[in-house]
Amino acid sequence: MRLTSLSLRHFRNHLNSDFEFGDGTNIFLGSNGEGKTNVIEAISYLCLTKSFYAGGDSLVLRFGESMFEVEGKISADSGIESTVRVAFSEPAGEKLFSINRKRIERLYTVIGQFPVVICSPEHAPITMGSPSERRKFVDLILSQSNAAYFQDLLEYRRVLKHRNKILFNARTSRSDPEGVIDPWDEQVAALGARIMMRRMTFVREFRSFVSSAYVQFVEKEEQPSIEYAPTVAMADAADESNVQQLLREALREKREEERKIGTTLIGPQRDEFRLAINGLELRKFASQGQHKTFLVALKMAEFFFLKDRCRETPILLLDDVFSELDDQRVTRVLRFVGELSQTFITSTSAQLFEMTVPANDRNRKFSIHGGAVVNWNPAEVA
């Protein structure tokens, strides 16, 4: 898949910016705060219907404006071209998403049509942060590659919200939720079992992708690993009905504790995915450089996993990924991604790319200044 062109109107720093991209590596250079990451963020809107980093659509509006528009032409591996447009009006509080001028009413149906892999400082918590960050990472991969998983996840969140409301009301009123909560337990168990089974299968398959990607950037003495740690003890040979029963039993055991706390303590919303190097937990023992390398490896593994499952080559977005990497690893990353797919990279330094990203028809460089595309000037951004 390739993004051939992109137009931004009133988007973040950009008043009116247009791009024509190469099929290889596209680099956005400029000082911090000039609008480089805004371009990456706009591409995420086309592929995921939203920003990978802002909390809401109104936050990406250019100051003083009431609407923004992002439009791009995306060419699939099959050659089929789609014109994708996202427009948001703050006064109306409405976001319009269209493909080939046909409005998409249910935005979740877009997920997976235009697979994308994004790596930015916003994703550092995947290796350093709480379990919720790793769950989000896994959920996005599975949601792009498996529509049924995404549907189950959306429905599970709806059910969980209702169940938590019942528990919260029981806590504040000091009442017993028995009877009222039972039907919601069944839904949590049924949906939770499907989600957890898919997560377990995913981790089994994903391990080899992580190992293959990691070895591209570091010496072989470092062995990465990812393990699934669900809230109930799932055996390797467990099936969906077994997990559903485990969840039912665990929910019953935790009922009194949940009533006192006012929230659900069992289910996939509490799962963990443990990351390690040579058996040592990443969060406790890894250096800053190892964290960054592991994150890049996870993202490269995500790329190959999505390419295999979606039968479409994802777009790769790398936002300021080279800090805390030594020169050797930077060179390895650039040479590795240069042959994978169409890639978009932001950086403050032109020198990183002088030897590894040759100027040709496939590779293009854009200098961004004040939310506008200006002429390429190595001296200005070096």
C-alpha cells in the first residue's frame, strides 16, 4: 500500500500544505514544533480515523479555525486507488469520513482497510509503562488484522461499562448487586473468553516476528521475549469453553471485593503482556537504548504481522525514533526499513540520512518550517 499524495487544511500548524510522496522513504526535516509530526498525525487520521496522539479532534484544529480537512490518495498493493477524506467541524461537533466520496457512517469499519504501523515517543510506554499500554498495542494490531476481534472488543467495553456502573451503584448505595449483575457476568465471560483466546494465539504467533525483527538491530546474544499473562490461569491447551468457565468462577470469587471497590477486577481489561531480554523483565532491567530498540523491534514485528494477516503492505510511520540509538543501530534501522515499504520519517537532523537514504525517485525529503513545506535546505535543518 502507498500514500501517493496528502493535503492538509487548518490541521495543527498547517494552514494549507500539499505533498506528493515517493514510493520509498519520505523524510520530514525541521526543528521541534515546526509541524513535522503533524504530517504523521494526519496520515494516522486517514488510516485509523483518528490521531495516534491527540485526545480529541478539536485538539488538532489550527488555532483560530473552526474546521480541519485531511485528504489523501492511497494505492493498494492490487493497484486499486482510494481517495480518503477526513473533515471535522467544531461548531457542528461532527467528523465526516469518506472513501471515494462515499461517507462512512461507522468509522470502526475502516480499521484494517488501510493498515498502518506507527512508532513515536508516544509509544515509549509500551515497554516502560503500565500493562494498559501493552494491551492497547496488542489490541490495535489484532483490531487491524481481525475484524471479529475488534467487534468483540467494542462489545466487551460496552458490557464492562454497564457492569462497572452496577458495581459502583452497589458500593455507593451499600446494596447487593446479586441478580442484577448475573446477566452481565455471562456476557463478560463469553466475550472475555473469545478475546483472551485470540490474545493467547496472537502471542504464540507474534514471538517469532519479534525475534526476527530484533536480530536486525542488535547482536544475537540478546534474546527478546513476549509472554501473555491473563487474569485467569489459562492452560496452553485451553479452549474457549474452558476459559469462559474460569472467568465465571473468578467473577463469583471476586464478587464481594468488586462490590466494595466498585469496579470489575477480572477479565481481559486486566491482562498483562510481559516483555523481557534474556529472561530479564524489560521494565526493571533494560537501559534506555534497549527500551528504544525493543520498541522499534515490536513495531517492525507489527509491520510483518499485519502484512501477513491483512495481505496488504502497511504504511510505516516513524516519528523521532532515533534518539537514544547509537549510530550503528540508526544505520541498521534505516537500511532495514528502506526496503520494506513506503516509510515516513520525522527528524531534526539531515545528517542521519546522508549516507543511508540516497536521493532518487523513491526517496523524498521535505523541510517543514512554521507548518509549511519549504525548499529543501540541508544547512537549515542539519
